[in-house]
Amino acid sequence: MTSENTALDSAFMALADPVRRSIIARLSRGPATVNELAEPFEISKQAVSKHIQVLEQAELVTRTRDAQRRPVHLNPARLEALTAWIDQYRLVREGQFRSLDAVLQSRAATGSE
């Protein structure tokens, strides 16, 4: 398995959890601390920290140090890589649907004459 496939597997496994997807959604609005990320959940801060660790291992988020704070940041480059991977398949499917539409329109045009 290539390192790209391993990275994709890691990212998609991290995103399989609804709590981690919610954390990603929150971080899309800007950096946040663990306390801020834990607010909407009925789980411990320690559990939220573990979710963040999974997201860090998948390279979807990063942490920085700002005095006493350790804000968590979204890694847009990693999300862009996931989007690019998905888009390559979406574009193939869209091309197939356009071809099917053309065939159907051609048949409809010849059948109506």
C-alpha cells in the first residue's frame, strides 16, 4: 500500500466519527482550544482530546502554542488533498452521466420525428 493510500485511509477513518466531523466543522470557522471544542459535547475534555489526537495523526488538524493556550487549527492542505481525491471520481461519473444524457437526447430526437 502506498503512503498516499495510507494517508487517505487514516483521514477517512478519522472522519468516520461524528464527533470528529463536528470538530472539523467547528474548526472551519477558525482555531479553537480543547475547552472550546468540548463545549457542545456531552463527553469529557479528555475524550475530546483523544478525538483531536486522531485528527492530528490523520494530519487533518494541527496545534500551536500561544502563551498558555494550545489552539487547534484545521489543516486546509490535507482537506484539499481529500477533496482532490474525491473530485477525480466525481468528474469521471459526471462525464459518464453527460454521455448518457447525450445518448438519451439523441434517441429522443430520432424517436420523435
